[in-house]
Amino acid sequence: MSYKNIWSQAPSAEVVNTPTRFGRALGKYAVIVSDACNNCLRCVAICPEKVFQAQGSKLAAPLDHLCLGIECSRKTNRCVLNCPQDAIKVGYNSSSKALGDSRWTPELLMSTWHMAETGQLPKSDIEYRVGATEGGFDKLRFRFPKKAPRKDLDVDTIDTSISLNKRHDGRLDISIPVPVYGGGMSFGSISQTTMLSRIRAFAAWKSFTCTGEGGYPEALYPFDDNIITQVATGLFGVKEETIQRVKIIEFKYAQGAKPGLGGHLLGSKVTEAVARIRETVPGSSLFSPFPFHSVYSVEDHKKHVDWIKAINTRALVSVKVSTPSDVDMVAIGSYYAGAHIVHLDGSYGGTGAAPDVAKKNIAMPIEYAIPKVHNFLVNEGVRDQVTLIASGGIRTAYDIAKAIALGADGVVTGTPELVALECIRCHNCESGRGCARGIATTDLELVALMDLAWGTQRIINMLSCWRDQLRQILYRLGLPSIKDLVGKTEVLGHLDYSSNLEDDDIRSSGK
Amino acid sequence: MPKKYHIHVHATPNRYPTIGRSGIVDWGEGCLKCAKCVKTECVYGVYKARRFSTDIFSDTIDQLCKSCFRCVQGCPKRLIHKTINPEWEAMGDDLYTPETISVTWMQAETGSIPVSGAGYGGKFSGPGFDSMWTDMSEIVRPTRDGIHGREYISTVVEIGRKPFRLRFSDDGLLETRLQASIRLPIPVVFDMFPFGDLSDNVWRATAIAASRIQTLLFLPYSESRKLDDFKDFVVPVFRPSQIENASDLNYHRMVELIDESVTLNLVKKIKSETPDKIVSVRMDALSEKAHIKRVLEYCDAGVDLIHYVADERGYEPGKENGLHVKDVVKEVHNSLVRSTFRDEVAFLVSGGVAMAEHVIKSILCGVNLVAIDIPLLIAMECRVCRNCREGGECPVRISQIDPEYGADRMVNLIGAWHNQLLEMMGAMGIREARRLRGEQGRVMFRENLESDTFAQLFMDSSS
């Protein structure tokens, strides 16, 4: 099977092996073959993970990201001891320490790359669930019962779908088969190839992707039914026609990475194409002000929601807000204004560029905001009429499940898709030509580094692996549907409050 | 509206090479001599632009590399590696981390706000100021720059005694005598350096910077008289025993006295004889009741400013497990409020203010303004190695700095900080730095968020 496909169609959501674009993938371990190698290719036959491959009669550069580690390599029936020339050495990849950061640790990056390549969890001892931020999701653990509580559950039929319209107001009844959709990233901040890769992958999974505030390029038209268009303060590219194209419209009040600040696209990124879509002038910096200057109350906000509902009489409305101290009041206000989806974007969310001071310090992390809002909406008696979506620092399937257990219905992601496309978290997206990996850039030479079919498939693979992990987590908890997990905090433990939490790795034993 | 405050910055490159986070390790041995080497394909062209610098006797590649890892991944023999620079990792301490030092250098060089792509990559939270998040407003944002005559965000604060109430005579004339005060355009003053390769040049550089941004420089009395050309911006700091005759006190419009047993009476004497002399008391930043009682006694004696000094890391001085200054400030602020002195005196804290966000967080906890020290040294390229403390040599020879150059670097840093204050205030919907003071409800403290959410959900009843 190949991942070649027609650009204007969403491919099927099947996993297809999709290796790195850049030479050899980076892994935790480095497999070094010295010049002593005589190309006997014994290692090719011996390694069960296919680290060694023949290239004609010679040994190709080893795919060391697939290596299970030092311990495996030294077993009597494995590569190191069976090399007649003593040419194989396995050690740690010394470059991996210079990768990533506390939130996206080297291992989290590598495990996500592995999922995007193979659609499977890595088999080595790489951490794939949490990072090293020492708080929030990284300190929460699932309390899996020792034995699966419900043997009658079939893991392959566990329901991971969520409903996006709980108001039952006669508008579209939309359900997505995975509890995740793609967050807004504008054309301009990312390339059209990146944008379409995300859209096509989520469309393959019958979910949605938000356009962000960068207008609605024509290339997106084939995917209208899987796109959320955004209305933000700059109103770039917002037209009656684009509002009517889609099934969901998102109001963006604030962004978690820069809460209370506006957006700013540097003039150098405003190319002809970007300017045309946004209906502006090429080369001129674009400001998206904060806030909506016509909204100073919940009543003003309701008026705007009503306008959108009048322009598109079938669509659902999502309201994206940040997490201030009164986030619970903001959420109930959005419900009152008629939102179907209340989308909370926590303070550690992604961005194409934002002041460091804002990313670190302003507004609360999503882990606190979810239970606060969930409980408030429950007490107000409206929780079952609104879909609560969380974003801002969701990296893994475990983060998704934890967010839901804390009280969200589902999540929105952004950075994990970019990591699937081999983002390396160098934090240089804002600078000059932008991304050296051709993801967050509009520079034509760099954009050409990525093929659309490749990008789409990488994200499909990751989503597939996430769905499998979510099913495993639910199976171990004895829950037939992800809807049963919402607000079920008793399945979680926190390392600061409990000393007896066990490893929640779904790879060990299980099923 | 008064004239808008603007700090003029301009690029001021470092004298010495900065220490970078990571470096390329590039082995030649085993090279396959590929027809198209990954080094020729570098997006940023760093392999072409690299040279040998005779300033640092080293390759410049690590200052050019943006860590995209394309070459690391691309080399079929894995001959190219990136590693964390051990010298970078070893810089500073738990407050002045390598990241903080690097980003302070960048601000001192460029005068611009640190901006980067992708979400925050640091820890979830941490000790001290890192356990606070500032609030934002979904619907209110003042215009940052006051375009078209609209009111802009003001960072003005004042030092000086304010009357508790105004009294008017029967015919409507003001009877209350208003005392002198100093208006600062930014809630940041410069404090004495706790260490440093100091010299007359360094003090002069700092005084020039203080005068350019129109703030104050606190420095030992012995140094103060060398800077008479900056007398309006200099606050001499005295031990009471150092005062030989009263004229010592009269030269500057404001003086600071170190808290000793005799200081209280001295403050009373000065304030009764010369009520317009602005007097500050420099006290250890301690939270004990008895110590706070002494703060209130100074307030009663008519002091204009209470200056609390924490240790270099921002904790109660001289204590093993002292409170962080944010908690000390909260205590003192709340005591000042209860005793009704809060609006009459100004409250300043120094020690542990390492980044722009610490200014705003301190003010939200209850001070009017903060004083900074080590960040100014870092602006002058200090690596926080503290060699100077043991009489060792300064690796960047700060004592030999050209005063104008040093001032440019410090002005750049404060310019960048000022912009960050505006961003954070704008996000909160607050237009006046004066209105930030003690707004503890507009901060989210981790301990409160924890007790409201996770503690209730996850507290183990068994343990």
C-alpha cells in the first residue's frame, strides 16, 4: 500500500508506514557500525525490529530509532554479540538531550514521531505518556484496576465518539468518532501543505480542523464539511460566503499562549497569497487586535452569536476563550449566549509567535480550568447542554484521556500534529524565513520540503495510535464509551497527593 | 494626560562572546564523502558562514546554528551531533538560570521583548514567582500606546508621604500641607549591587542609565558623592553611625537609612525638622510579627518609603527555610492595609527580582515598586559566576566597562521590561501601575488553584 492519493479527497484512515523526510529518524539510542563491518548482513537477519537493512549487498545506515536499547542489543542472540567483526556498538544518542524542552521532552517527541511513522506505540522504553514539567498532566496517573473490570468489553468496539451539539436546538447533530479536533492555525503562520495535511487527516478521521484567523483558501473548499472557520477580532478573510460554507463556526476571543494580547503577523510573512486570502496588502504587518471592540458584555457577545446563527442557519457555534480567574463565569456566559461548544484554551498552548512573558505567566493552565468549569456548569445544571472542549498543552493520548476525566468532553490539539510532521520544538517559528523543517513557513523553498500525502498520512497514523490508546485506557477502566469518562476524576491519582500510584503504561500486560 | 513615557533603545552588541545553550560536535573520522553533504544544505547556511574568530579563539558556528537538527539527522554516518554546552548549563543558580541569563543578555543587546514560536516549554510551575499566574480579561484591553489621543497604559508610581485625608477650611481652602514626593515613570529603581566587579565606571554607567530612564539609583553614601552630576537620580544609603553632620543628609532630595536601633528616632527627627526630605528605611525582608510591628512604627514616625530587602534569591535573609519575598510582601501589605497606613507610605522590595514578570507579580502582592540589582549586572554581561566575591577575576571585566556603553545595555534591558509590563497590564485590562498594587485577587496563586481543584479531587484520605 502507498500513501499516494488525490489531494482533494480525504484518504482513508488506515495506517500506512510513513518514514522520516530527513535522512535517519532521531531515536533514544544510537547504533554505530564501524568500518570493520564486512557486510555479512548477519545483523539484518537477527534484529527483530529491522534496525538493520540491506542496500544491495551492503549494510545500509542503521535505523537506530527502531532499536529497543542497550539491554536488547547485548542479549546473546542479538546484534552486538553476533557480529563477527565486533563492529556494532549501541549506546545513547548523545544529541537527544539537546532536543525539545520540559513540555515536549526528547522522548515525547521521539515517541510521537514513532506513532506518526508506524501508527503504533514504540516498543522500546521510551516515555510516550507524559513530559517533564513536574505538574499538571505530568503528575496525573490513571488508577487502572489490576484486572480489567469488564471482561465482556471488546476493546475494538469501545466508543470514542463525542457529540458536538448537546443543545438539541434543531441545528446539525454532529458527532466525531474521536474526541479530538484540530485547533486553529492560520494560513500564513503555517504553510498550505501543513494546513491541508491537518485538514485531510482529521477529515479522514471524520473530525474537524479549524482554519484559524487567516481566511479560507480555495484549496480548502473540498473539505468544507470537516472545517471549522474562525471569526476572530481581525476578521481576516471572514465573509458571509465562508460562514455559510461550514458546519461549525468558532469565535475566538483569546488564545491561551497570549491571553489578552492580540495577534501579529510580521510583514515578511504576508506574501501575495497570504494577503489575497486575508484581503490585505502584501508586505504589511497584520494586527489582530484584542478584544472584540464591539463586545463588552455577555449581551454583546450573544448578539454576535445570533448574527452568525442567522447567516448560517444549520451550523454550530463554538466559543474559544482563555483561562482567567473567572473562567467559570466566562463559560456560563458563553452557554447563555447560545454556544454549542465552549472551548477553553489553557495558558500553555501553542502559537506561531508570542512574547515569552505571556506564554509563561498569563492565565491559568488548562488542568485547573477544566475541573473548575466542569463543576460550575454541573452546579448550574447546564453541563449536559454544552460540549466542553479543552486545549492548551494537550500532547498525548494520555493528556486527552486525563482532560476528559477532569471534566472535558473532548480536546483540541495543534502542536502534536506539527510534531507528527517532524517539528522539533526549536521555537524558531517566528523568525525570518521561519521553520527549517518546512512546517510553519510560507517560504516557497522550505514549503517544498514537505509532500502533502506524506504529511496527511503522518497525522492519520498518530490519530490512529491515539484512538487505540484511548480504547486501551477505557478498556482497563471498564468503560464502554469515552462519554462515561467525563468528569470521572476517581480514575486519576496525583503524585503530589498519593504515594501509591502504580505505573499506568498500557503496554505492560493488558488486554 | 502627561507626556507619554518612552524608553529609547538601540542595538548594543556584547563585548565578549555570549555562552550559548548548545553546540555542534562534528567528527571528521569515518566521513563517507557523500556527493551532497548535509552541511551544504543547511537552511541557515551556517556551515558556509562559520569562521574562526580571533576574539574568542573559536569557531562561530554555535552562535549561528538554530538547532533544526537537519544535519544531525541527515548525516548517514551520524558524525554530526548537538550537545548541551556544559558551561551554559553551569551558569548562575536556581533563580538566575542559564535561560534567564541568556534572555537577559538578549534584551540588553536588542532592547526588544523576547518573542518565540511554539508554546511555553518550561516547567508547569516552580518556587517563588513561578507559582503565580497573572489574570487576563476576555473583554477589556486598554490601548497600549494611546493612539489618537486615547489614554495609554501608564506605569507611573510615586514615592512620598500621602495625607490620609484632606482638610479644608470653612471657606474651602486646602489646609492640609502636602509633602514632597518623587514621581517615577516606571515602578523599577536600581539598588546597590550585592556583588560584582565594581568600579567608578560601573556606578557611573548605572547612574547614567537611571537618569535616562528617569528612575533612582540607591548606592552607598561613600559612592554617592562621586556622582554629584546625577544628584537628582541618586539616593545615598547611610548607616546612622555614618552620618557625621546633618549636611550629609541635606545634599540629596531623598535618603535611605539602614534599619538599626537608633534609626527610628533619627527618622522622627528628620521628618519633624525637614518634612519635605524624603526618607526611606532599608529593612531586612522578614515576616515576623515583631518585625512588621517595626514597619508600622516607622510609618508612624513619618517615613516615606519602606524598603524591604530579601536575599539574592528572593527569600527572607539569614534564614534556612525562609519565606519567598512574594509571601513576605503579602504579609506586610495586608498589615499596612489593616493599620490604615497603606495609602500613606510607599513600599519597595528588592532581592529576587530577576525578570520583567517579577516586577508585576511583586506589585500585585502589595509593593508600589521594586528595586533590581543583579539583572543590571547581567545587562553588563555578568555571568553570575560570583568569582568576584572571592576576589577572583571577572570573566567579562565589568569594572573596565565604558560608562556610556554600560548605560546603553541597562537602558535596553529596562526598555524591554517596560514593554513586557505593558503587555501584562494590557492583558489584565489595567491601565495604571498604581492600580496593580496589592490586587491579590487578580493573581492566581498555585496554592489556591490547588486547594480549589486538585486537593479536593485527589487528596488521599488514607495517607
